[in-house]
Amino acid sequence: MSKREYFKYVFIKTIPVFTGYTVLGIGFGILLQKAGFGVGMAALMGITIFSGTMQYVGVDLLAGGASLVTSAIVTLMVNARYLFYGLATVEKYKDAGWRRPYMIFGLVDESYAIIVSDDGPEGEDPNKFWFYVTLFDQIYWIVGDMLGVLIGSALPFSTEGVEFIMTALFITIFVDQWRDNKEHIPAVLGVGVSVVCLLIFGPSNFLIPAMIVIAAALLFLKKPIEKRGKMPLKGGDPS
Amino acid sequence: MITTTHALGIVAAIALVSAALRFFPALVFRGRETPQSIIYLGDVLPYAIMGMLLVYCLKATPILEAPHGLPELIAVLVTVLLQLWRKNSLLSMVVGTAVYMVLIQLVF
């Protein structure tokens, strides 16, 4: 298989991610531009963070001038699922050699879905295929991010209200998770605790207490939840 | 608008914690049994946190003043129903956002 054929193969396999990331990335870029940042910032975030959910939340943290500690704790909670992906690929990537650090760094939900189900073209190293899937996905994401900033500054109509795309993204994930799982205690707990903390601590301070209570409550409920036998849960998070 | 240094600090904090989470299992759990509570949290936390993020997104909605969060409520319902019906995330997101923009710019 020539290099050209190989890359064409990877591109065809990643077309669904290409479409999804272009739209999601553009949404992110428009929000970032609205918050007062440029193409450079979009590229920097796409390269170094490479996490859809956390980049959307990141725009909010940037716009509100959040502290570094708050930013770190929010990231820890929002991206806790990466621990899980990391665990799932410890074995899989063990022979990846020099490609391994990047494959671990760049693992997002979409790439994960392809990687667990596809070893790439026959007779070729699967690690090479997984590496290029990861790389192609990140390139789509970075280009989408930058494109969004450019589109945001050129739109002929008011972008007031475009920030709802972040809410809409989380709604679609939440609905998918609800539909795919029988165990709804974590979801109900997440919403309930957050609303109570919002009422007690107010909009600018509720996030950290909410996260602490959610994590503590989930650990406290570990036995009863596992006893209900509706686990394990399935994801449904686009990045 | 925050300073460039502060902005870069926030990006660095997010990037470092994300990378740490991705590398942690490979560095720590290689060839060792993973603690049950870590597996459990990795399983249930994303689900709970998505609920929290929804509240976070809607935290500034003015309920007590006109239009009493009505544009948000309508746009949320449209997004939920569309996602239940068509199961197409991109479609739900784009239509939900368009509905919200039209509501706050032209209707309310």
C-alpha cells in the first residue's frame, strides 16, 4: 500500500469524525472569538488541550478570568473519563514504541471508538493505523477551531445567543447517556447537587463545592449503586 | 478582558491536567491491578459531571425577570426532543442553537 493509498484509507475511516469535529470546532472557535481571542489561541488550545468539552468550558473560564486552581479542578472532574480510556489502552498500546506517547496524549472518544474496533489495513502495523487515526482527528479538530474564529469574525448577522451551542452539546450527550443506560442515579445526582449548590453558593462559586459533593456522594453510594446491577455505564461523550 | 499571562496560565492548567489524566494509567497501573474505586469513578463520574455542566451552562438564566428563562426552556426542549427523535447530535445542536438565537434576537 503506497503512502497515498494509506492516508486515503485513514481519511475514509475517519470521515464521521471529520464532519463532527468540523462543526464542533467551528462552534468552539465562534465562542472563543466572541470572548475576545484570536486564531492563535484557537490553535494553541486545539494542540495542547485537545478535548472538546473542556475547550468549551475553557472559553467560559477564560472569559470569566477563573483562577488556575479552579481551572485545574474543573478539568480534573470534567475529564476524569480519560483515566478510563487510559486504562483501556494500557495493554493495547504496549508495542507502539515511539508513537505511544502521542497516542496516549491524543486519545479522545471518537478515536477510541475507531481504535477498539479496527486494526487498519491488512498486513500493516495496527499501531501505525491507530497513530494516524489519532493524528488525523486532532488535525480536523485544530482546523475546525481556527476556522470557527475566522467565521465568527466574518458572520454577516449577530452571533448573540450562539453560546447556547455549548448547552446544546451537553444536552445531546446527556440525552444519549440517559437513553443508553439503565442506572440514572449519577445523572440525577449531578443535576440535583449542582442546582442546590447553585442556590446556596451563587453562579460564580458553586462549581467546586458541587464537584466535591458529587464525587463524595458517588463514592458513598458505590455499594448500593453496584448492588442495583445496572452497571457498567456506557459513554456517549463526543470528546 | 484578562491578561495574556493569565489566559495562557488557564490554558496550561487545563492542558496539563488533561494530559496527566491521559498518562496516569499508563505510568501507574502498567502491569498492576487497578483500584476498584478508580474504575468505578471513571465509570459514573462522566455521567454525573454532564448533569453538572448542564446546570453550569444555564446558571446565569434570569428566572425572576422577564422573559423568565423562557427562551432557554424552549431551546432546551427543542434540543432534547430532536435528539430523542432523530438521534443526530450535530442536527440537534445546530437547530437548538438556531432556535435560541432567533428567540433572543427577534422574539423576546
